[in-house]
Amino acid sequence: MGKDVHPYHRGYGQAWRRLRDKAKKEYPPVCHICGGPINMDLKSGPMMWSLDHLDPLAIYGTGLPPLDRCRPAHFGCNSSRGAKLAQRRRKPRPRSRDW
């Protein structure tokens, strides 16, 4: 690996841009992590649009994840989640009795 290549760069290039553009058309601009709206006009910062992988990229090796395993997220929310598996939002469990 050359000095100018980031160790986490997987060489997706054009394929990644196509997946990202397809996701922007397919999904509404709502962060799947916090549920807040995403301002599509922002070009930088924690509230800008980013494509989140529901599974860590290590699962896919050198390939890209399919579109149905990606969701839009704020850049800040996406970064803070890291390489953890996406957690499903669960409804509160019904209680047998109120305390």
C-alpha cells in the first residue's frame, strides 16, 4: 500500500458514487439513526447527508453493500455509531402490571 493511500480506502470510487446517488433518490432525507431531517444543501459538518451501512464494511470484504443494507444518516450520527451493527428500534415491551 502506497503512502498516499488511506488504509481504510477500499478503492470503490465510481461504484460507491453510483450507490450513494441511487440512495439519495431512493430514500427520503431522514436520518435512520436519530429520526431527524437531513438538510441536503449542506456540504460539510455533522448535520450533512451521509450513507450509512447497516452492517460493518468488513462483512463485505472488498465488495460494496447492496442498496437495501444502506440508509441515509447525518454524518455526525453515522460517525458516532462506528462499525457497530445497526440496532432495530424496538417498541417498549408490554408490562404485566403498572407499578
